[in-house]
Amino acid sequence: MILRWALRWAAGAVTAVLVAGGFALGLHVGNLHNGLIAVSFTAVGTYVVHRRPGHREGRLFVAVGVAHAVMFAGRQYGLHAGRLPGASWIGWLGVWPLPLVLVLIGLAVMCFPTGRLPSRGWVPVAAVLAGAGLVLATVSALWPVEYARTGLVAAHPLGLPGLPVADAFYRVARPVVYLLSQLTWVACVAVRVWRARGDEARQMRWFLYAAAVSAAVMVAGLVVWGSPVPGTLTVPLLAVAAGAAILRHRLYDIDPVINKSLVLGAMAALVTAGYAVVVAGVGRLVGGYGTLLSLLATGLVAVAFEPLRTRVQRLADRLVYGRRATPYEALSRLSAHFTAPAGGVLDGICGTVADAVGAREVVLWTGSPGELRAVSAWPATTPLPAGPRLLSDLVAVPIRHDGRFRGAITVAKAPGEALSGGEQRLVGDLAAQAGLVLELRATAQRLVAAGDAARRRLERDLHDGAQQRLVTVAMELGGVVRLATTTGAAEVAARADDVRRQLLEATAELREMARGLHPAVLTQDGLAAAAGFLADRSPLPVRLTVSVPRRLPAEIESTAYFVVSEGLTNAARHSGAGAVVVRVGLAGDVLTVEVCDDGHGGAELRAGGGLAGLADRLATLDARLTVQSDPAGTRLRTVIPCA
């Protein structure tokens, strides 16, 4: 442990001494990047290894930094104008290792962020690059093939014959090897980015973002000033971004940074280009570059700025988020779902969350923190988790409305991938909107339950009150008829019997009205008996299959009853069917109700119609009414969760 600690800090001390000594010998712009790379990579690598002992990528960074420190100090020594002792050998040490150092840099890039290659298949590739670098380094060590480019004052320490041949080989091999090496690095990084998930994907984005910024500054420096110096000054950005990605990636969300950078960069380029075209192009045509043209260019740029910015923002969103919805688009889509057909709102919430964060699976839960039940999921093929769950057992975003807990949303991404900070905030905003939906849904359920309870009370009052009194009056009239017949009052008997018949008809109508409000058989004997009662009273032949082994909550039984009743009524009145098939089955916590006829079809969900009202009622129970109607017949089907 002590030896590792000593070696770790010894590397930093050696780098500091070499770089400080090199700068003491003078400032050479062409060698500046070696000093910057030495300091930044050694510092970041040392810190990474200090925070995470044994981290391979940190060690590679330290190796890259120390190698550049040696090259920087050697070149600074060899570039010094005055005579220094051993300048030939020390300057030589700052030149020939370059190919091997580039191989080391390539290995650090290919192994980022874990310190390992993406797969074993890349090991032979890295070996070939190392072999090619060793060949170039050997040629550079034996002959001064790099001296003309580096401008060293000190001469090459070796005077071996064969320089023309070596120089010709080096001039051909060097660009080929370097180009193939860089293409290999790019291909390896592309493969890793393609395969990366979760935290590793964010780490790669940080590194690539820093590389892109550095490259952009380099290109700008070459175009504007004709110098690579601005680009070399950004080299430490690569090391800093890599260190932040390795050590603190969970504290950063790179996507918004990339998004804003793309927008600002594109708009700066477009505004500059537009201004240059108007001022320079038009000025050349009219032979002047006066204030009027400048004002005209400024006005045109101002007018076109906002439309251009909007389009560039959309393009940046597509590049950064892919097909994923932006936060604004996600909230807009959720608002659109509020006006969707009944039964689709909860599914719409899950779909919106999935689109916004690129989720693999989203589940919406309702209930209390101690008893949450899944009511909707995305994609639609996802089976709902069975049974109640505790909020503490789920990695979920709670849903609240007016301070009251209404449910939760769980989001599952690809294996190894977690929600970023921005995505968590977005899901929280969507959950806040979903809280209003669940509040309205709970209110609708309470209204439906209250309506059912009122209908049951009214049916009971009619059955036990007015209906019984009418039956009693009818019986009394029957006695009057018998008495009048006995005493010979035939006309009184006929009139009393007519009144009695009308009274019995009124009683039958009242009984039918009470059954329409809420059938007593449903309350007393359950759904199976009530469905059988409907089948017996249907004017069409009904093949009934009911498998409901236990009693269900009252609102579920009454809703299923009305689905069967509406289906049989529509089949008898409108379909011209010859027979109807009714299936009611309970499987686990799911009740399936299906009514099929062989009529001519034509049924549809119309605003204000019976099916539309039935669909709205089902929506309060997180169920959806499916209507399939064609010339071959009509099929009504719903699946009602019973948990």
C-alpha cells in the first residue's frame, strides 16, 4: 500500500519537475501541447487512482502524462538556443518516443472509461498498433527523420548510414500508420458508444463532448488565425471531462449541455455567415461597405434569428434525444391525452413517460403508500404486476395532488441504465400532471359508487314501499270483486275488476322500473344469477357461460351487469341477430365480459349513446370497452380489474 502511494505521487512529482524545468528553458509554441497534456493527464490520472485505487484508466492517464512530460522536457532541452550539456541525447529522448506515446494515447481512448478494451477481439488490433508504433519509433531513434519537423537545435546523437532510405520509408509509413491508428480509435469508440448503457453511456457522452469542443476550437483557430494554438490550449479539457465522467458522472447530466452547445454553435455560425453574405457579398456588388449595409445585415439577421433558432433547436433535440420527446412535447402530449376517448388516459400517461425518457417499461400504480396496485402499463403487452405493493419496495416517483398521495410511477430503462437528473425532474413534472387525472378518476369512481348506492336504495324503497302498497290495494280490489259477484252487483264487479287489472299492470311496470335501476337479484344472489335473469328475459336465444366463483365488489358486479344488459338490448333492438353469446369469466383479479351476436353490425360509440355512457363507466374502473361491429356481427368486450 505504501509502495503504491509512493509510486502514485512520485509520478506526479516527476511530471511537475520535468514540466517546470522545461518551461524554465523557454516557451516554444510547437511544444506547448506536450506540457499541457503532461500536467492535465497526470493530475487527473493521479486523482482518479487516489479516489479509486487500482483503476486502470487512471493508470493509463498517468502513463500518458508522464510520457508527455518526458517528451516535453527533452524537446525543451533540445530546442534551447544555447549550448547545454548532453543536449543531443536529451533532445533525442523528446523526439523518437512519439509513435509509442501516440499508441499509448490511443489505448487510453480505446479503453475509456473502464480501462479495458470493449472486447477481446480488440486485443490483436491494439497489438498491431503497438507493433507499428514500435517500428516507427525504432526508425526515429536510429535516424533523425523527425528532426526537420520538430526544429531541434541539438543534432541527432547517432550518425548511422542509410538516412535517405529511412527518411523515405518514414515519410510513407508515418501518415499511413497515424491515419489507420486514428480510424481505429474512432471505430473502437463508436462500438463502445453503440453498446454503452446507463452510466457508461453518460461517461462516453462527456468525453466525446470535450473532444468535439476541442476539435471545434482547433478548426476555428486554424481558419481564423491560421494557428493550432487555440486548439492546444483546450487539450486539458479532455482530461478534465474524462476525470469528471469517471468519478462524478452521477452528478452531471450532459444532454442539456450538448443540446445548448449545438444550438449556440449553429446559431453563431448562421448569424456570422448571414452577416458576411449581406455585408461582403452585397457590398462587393454595389461597390461599398457602408453603415447602411451593416444596418441592413443586422435587420435581416434579427428577423431571421427566431425562426432559425426554432429549427436549429428541433434539430438539436433530435440529435441529442433521438426520437425521444422533449419536456415541452411530453407535457403537450399528456395534455392531449386528457381529451382522449374514455379508458385511454392512464395508458396515455404511461406512454408519454416512456416517450419522454426512452423507457423500456412504465407502470402506473394507484392506492395508498401501504397498498399500491398496478392499473396501467406501457407497452400495452406488459402484464400488470399482481397483488399489492408497498411504496418503500418500489423505485418509484410518487404522484400527489393537493398534498395527498394518489399513486406512483415506476420507470424501467435498459439493463444497466438509470434515470438521469433531468429525466427524474421530467418524470416528476409528468407525475404532478397525472395527479390531477387520478384525482378526477377517484372523484368519478365516488360518483359512480354513489349513483349505484342511490339506485339500490331507490329499488329497495320501491320494492318494499310503493310496490307492496299497490299489491295490497290490488288484493283488496280482488276482495271487492268477489263480494260484488256474490251479492249480484255485476256492474260493480266488472268495474272493480278493470281497476284491479290496471293496477296490476302499473305494478308490473313499477317492478320493471325498479329492476332497471338496480336488479334485486344482483344484490341478493350475485352476478351469475343476474346474468341468467337477463338471458331468460331476452327475446333472442342466449347461450350463456358464466364462471364467477366468488362475489365481487358491488360497483364491478353492477358494471358487468350493465354491459351484458346493454349488449342484449342492442342485439334485440338493432342488430337483427338470430342468437347471442354471452361469456362472463373471472381469472385471478380480472373479470372478462363479452357479448357477441350474429347480426348485421352497425354498433359504434356515439356521443350521448348507451355504449358511450357504458365506456365512461368502465373508465372509472380502469377498464375499456372494445366494440367490433361489421356485417358478420357485433362483439362487445371489456376486461375489468377486480383487485
